[in-house]
Amino acid sequence: MAHLQHFGWFFGRGFGPQGWGKPDHGWNYRWQEPALYQQSVRELEQAGLDLLIIEDALSLGSPETLDLRVRAAYGGPKHDPLLLAPYLFGATSQIGVAPTVNAGAYPPYLAARQFATLQHLSGSRFGVNVVTDVKSARHFGLPELSHDAAYDRAEEWLGSLRELWHSWPDGALVNDPATGRFADGTRLEAQHHEGEYFTFDGPLNALPFDAGDPIIVSPGGSGRGLGFAGGNSDVQLALAPLDAASVRAYRAKIHDAARARGRRPGDIKVLFVLTPEIVGSEEEVDRVVAASQHPTDLALRHVLAAQSSDLETDLTVLDLDRPIGPGVFGDHVSQGTINNLVGAGGDLATDTLRQIASRKARKGRLVDRAGYVTTASQLADFIEELGETTDNDGFIFNGDLHPVTVHRMLDQLVPGLRARGILRDSFGSSTLRGNLFDF
């Protein structure tokens, strides 16, 4: 028996040149202006998606990779997704929005105040996708940290936000015009925080929440990243192979991490990232797959250019016929991103770059579980099957926040999912937390 799952959208290239380099660009939307994103997010809400997560990268990378990141708009320019959020809330009434925020870039008091404001303005539909990138630290005069230390800082940062959000205890807000008393200042908690990474005073100059704190989203596949999710996240943005065994194993790790931090497994929705290529017929599936099996060197270079942006490492200058080898990637590059490049069963130390890039370039049929080229009906069957065999919470679709991309992926899929009883056809709440945890 099929069960409802939760769905969201990952705005994978961030608040940047949407559609650039694709035929989509011919629709003449201006990526710097809100109309493109407002139209798209309304469609996501109509489709019954709970959440939009907006990717971000604060930096254009190292001096050596600047041209690589901007010449095809893979890594920049990018505008601030936090400032896009109010325009999206203004265009919708139920879907949640979670911009990506670097835990080292915003001082806790400032972040707590801004996020509290957005939670109120949105009717409790705001979330934060917390990341721990360290290479952008130089833009803020901060020291570069190791991978695990960056998570330590993020733990302190997020704990600080919660401390500030709750500096108005019950009874502090009186709001009684008859007595002329708006608030009872004697109840406010005058905090002083001195931690390893942050020092600040409270209480927060923003009101408490009626419907709970903003939703916390986190990515990350390392042991430290999974531990962070177990202790802090409401939504885990999960990157893993989408076979039943891998999904069960990943979910078990998150649930174990939650228990280790005194939480329940049900406190975290584990949503797996999915990037399907939906075509109109099985014959078209066959044609697309066949065309990808023997990539040219030019096609491989395009693959490597896209991967290089995420890895902040210019793979396009490396010898295609030699292994990448250890030590190429900086300590700040997540293991999950590296694993995504190498692929299941691959070996960074022995596989040549050509082998690695060819695996990324080749496409497979979803029905064979060899890839994600599929019809909408086949994809709906797959989502239903994985939900039933693994008790999966749901999926995050990955793509541009562009009407062409949204319709290409969802036009036929949404009716198919609803017909199977997998996708909501109405929202149970007007808040993001309410929608994520109503089933």
C-alpha cells in the first residue's frame, strides 16, 4: 500500500544566471529579478511540494579557479538567496523556503535576528540550509578551519541561535493594552555567551515564535556531518545511491545519529536528492542512453568543468589518462562531493580521469536501475517502490528554479504520483514545520 511522501526542490545552481547556456535562456527572463523565481515557486507550491532549498556559495573560489567558475556560470556569479526569500514568500502561501547559509559568515546575533524576522514575515515557512564551507572564510577575515572544526563551529553557531531565539521565555510578551504593558522586561534572559568561536550578549531584539523555530536543513555524508544532522536537523538533504540497500543504510546512520544525541528518528525527515531526466517515451529513453555511451573528449571536458566548480579544483587541466590520485582536493571538500565524482565502486587512486568522467557522462535507464533516464510513469513507479521497501520519507528534486525546468520535470510526474497516493494534493498546515511533520 503506497504511503504519502514529502517532496521538495533543490535550486541547484543557486541565485545566479538561470538557463544560461541552455535553450531555456531564450525565454528572456532576467535572473537578477524576482519574477522568474516567483513564477517557478508558485508552480512548485501548486504541485504540492513542501520545501524549496536554495543552494549558495559565498565565494568564487581560489584565484586559480576564478575563470573556471564564471566562464560557464557554474559557480558564479551568485546573489544572496536570503534576500530572495521574502519575494518567494510574497508569491506563495504554503511552501517553505530554506536558503543556504554558511555558519561562519553570519555572527550569531545578526543571524538570529534576521532569521527570526523572516520566520515571522513568512508565517513560519522559513528554513535554513546550514553549510560549513571554510574556503570563503578569507572574505570575512576569519581563519580557515579543518572539516571537523568547521562542524564544531556550526554546532556552536546553531546552539547560539537557539539560545537567542528563546531569550524571550513564556510570559515575557504581555501584549495587554488595558494595562499599558507590551512586555515584561524582568522576564527577559540577559545572556552572555563566550564560546570557542563566538562571543555575544543577549537577549534578542526580536519576538519569539508561535509555531516553532525555523526548520534546519543540512547536507553532508561524512561521519561528522551525519552527527551534526542527528543533533540538529529537521531535514537531511541526503546524497546516496538510490537503491534499497543504500537508502536503508543511510537512513539507519541518520537515525542512529539522532538517538546518540537524545532525539527520535522521527524528528528528522531524510529526503534523498534525485535528478531524473524525464522524456516522453521508452523509445526516447533508449535513444538518450545510447547516445551517452561513448562520450567524446569534448563531452568529458564539459562534465569535468561542471564537477570542478563543486570541488573547487580544476579537473579540466589534468591528464585524462592518469588517475587523479590523493592530495588533489583540499581538506574542506566534503567526502560526499568527492564520492559523487568517483561513483559507486570507483577508486580515486587507480581509476583514470577518463574512466571517472566517462562514468559521469554515461546515462542509464531507470527501469534497469542503471541511471535516471526515464518516463514520468516509470519514475512514479520507482518512487512508490522505494518508499514501500525502505519506508522512505521522500525526495528532493534537483534543478534550476526556472519554469521550463519545473514543467519538464513535474508536468506528467505530479498526476502520476497523486494517482498512486504518494504526493499530497492539499497542505495540512500553513507552516513549514506543520507540513513536514503532518505525516
